[in-house]
Amino acid sequence: MPELPEVETLVRRLRPIVGTRIVGAEVLDDRLAIPVKALIGVSIEGVTRRGKYIVIGLDGRGDLVVHLRMSGRLRLDRSEDEIPYTRMILRLDSGESVYFVNPRRLGTVVHCPHGFDAKLGIEPTGPEFTAEILAEFAAGSRAPIKQLLLDQRKIAGIGNIYAAEALWRAKIDPRRPAKSLRQTEISALHAGITSVLFNAIEQLGTTIGSGVSDYRRSAEAGGSFQNRLAVYGRENEPCERCGTAIERVVLAGRSTCFCPACQA
């Protein structure tokens, strides 16, 4: 957390800063090695998402790349509770400011003077992500299918929440070896991935908890997809499809919830 839908939500809220110019910058965390002087006077030419990264294009100066990790967020407003956890401020000629709030100090901001060139996989919300591509990934992997979905070198942006939800929608056990999936299952999984991601984006992401470290799309409001989660965080609760109690296992070091009946 945040995963693709939450990052996409934040990026869309930042789009109005495109075309503005940075007139001031403050770095309030010595872990962030950002060349402040190199940013002053630079115009913002784009705000995009790549996987779980926010990429701010700087006219002629490369990219400013933000990875939110567990508790970070980047936006145009902040609550009073977030002030002590603000690690960077970009002041714009529009009069607005961009705040990097990072309570656990796990998020990063990196200046890439020659542009962002991450070795990330395919975007699961783009036209290039097809059932055929997913089948190729699965055929070449002995790893559990959930572990494959979390591999950012293959598919960029899917995390623990949406991998679990996509597998539930596809009725696939997360522990199944990826290469064991049949074509019908691959098609169902592809549909599950795309539908859950677009549904979550429509709901402005998932907010779990109400603390300062929890995802918020703005200073006050969070997303609402948590109200539609079928398995994630629902251990021992009844499956909404069949009524069987949701189980939790640890898979590749990650907590994994699934329905032992529907996803058998």
C-alpha cells in the first residue's frame, strides 16, 4: 500500500500542476538527496504513473520520481496531523504547493536527470496487457501464481490487495503453480486483474485504517474500495460468494487471504 489504483488516484489529482513552474523547494528529511537548486525555475511538463511510481517530468531537467511505499502520499493539500510528517515541499508559481507526506519515512523521492528508466514490467491497465501475455508469463514460472502477480518485473503496479482480489474473482487458489493454470483460468485471471484495478480506480482506491499513515486521496478523504474487498483482510469472515470462512496463509512472506472452497 499504496498500490496501482491509489497511485493513479493521486496522479490524477496532481495533473493540474502541469504547466506550472517550481519557484521554491524545501527538503525536510536528510534521507532525501534532492538537488534543490536544480529544481528552482523548472517547469513541470507532466505527471504520470509507472507501476507504483509517480513521475514528475521536469522540462529539460529529467524526472522527479516518487515511490510512496507503505505510508507516503504526494498531493496539493495536507491535514494538520500531517504537517510533522511532511518531508518535502515544492512551491509553484500558481501559488499552490506540492507536499510529500511520509510518516514512516519509507517512501523515496529521487531526481533522475536523464529521465526515469525503471526496469518494470507491463502496465496491467494498458492495451498491451492481454490474456496471451499473461499466459506467457505463467507458462514460464513455477512460482505460485500470486507471487508471479506481485513480480514488478513482469506486471507493474499490482500489490498484495489487488492480487488477492483478482485471484478470488478468477476462482484460482493463490498457491497454485503459475504454469499449472489452464487457458480458461488465464482468461478468467486476466479479466479479474483488469476489472478489480479499474473498479478500485473508480472508487479512488482502498483505505484501511484512519491513522496518519493510512492512504488518503486528499487531506480528509480516503478511497472507498475497502467496502468491496472480497477476501483481503477478511480472515474467518464468510465468503460473499459461497459462505465458506476465508482463510489466511503466508505465501512468499506475504499474508494471503482466499476462499478454500471457491478457489479450490
